[in-house]
Amino acid sequence: MLKALLDVGANCVVPFRSEAALKGSPHRDNPRVSFVAAGDLADEAAVKRFYEGLPRLWASIHLVGTYTAASIAQAGKSELMNLLETNLVSAYVCSRAAVIAMRRLATAGRIVNVAARQALEPRLGAGSVGYTIAKSGVAALTTSLGAELAGEGKA
């Protein structure tokens, strides 16, 4: 995704959780990419600080998440809560902060939340029920957010 944006001339600000994640990026030396330590993207205060530091915002693309292949018998409540936190809650918190930033900056923008095929076809989620639930929530969030913001030019 980042490469595609850079290929069309975009300047990108990319939050990262840890230095280890940053070391693996092939774009770490690209002058059109700014990496910003943001911490946990499900942490509302950390995300708020990240978005408040942006000078402008054309789009906010949320790729955050994690995948666990575990049947419902294998994955307990803690695994489900982790999947909801890293997939759905992070998308919600980032979307909310993006809307607030776009309104503050008086810019029309785009919010892109990445779900998964299972979100659109839940039967494909056999063997990864928790992940399917979390990504289905991301799809519902995105659809309802689009309806809520359509009149503002920010969906």
C-alpha cells in the first residue's frame, strides 16, 4: 500500500509501534515518508497525539490488525478481545481521530479501513471465527461511518 502511494507521488506519515517494525520497512530512507512513533493504535490518547501533530490530512488509511487462525473451541475470550482491540478498536479510534483532524484542518478527506474477505463473506471464516468477527466489525464501522460523513466530503 505504501509503495503504491509513493508511486503516485504521495507524501506519507506512517505511525509505528516499535523500532523493530520500522527496521523492516524498505521505505525508511525515502524522503517522502515520515515515520512517527505512535505506540498502540488502539490507545485513544496516543492516536489523538499522532493526529494532532499532522499539518494536513488528505487520507487516513488504517491497515492495523492481527490475524489468528483458531477455531472457536481453541480461542477463548482473551484471544477474541485481542482481535477486537487490534482490528476493530484501532480502526475506530483512528477513524475518529481522522474525522476530528479533518474537521480541525477544514479539509475534505478519505478514510480507508482495511477489512478482510471474511468480513464480506463470513462463511469463509471457519477456523478463524474471532478474526472474522473483528473484521466484520471493521466493515460495519466503515459503512456506517461513510453514511454519517457523506455530507461532509470526509467519507
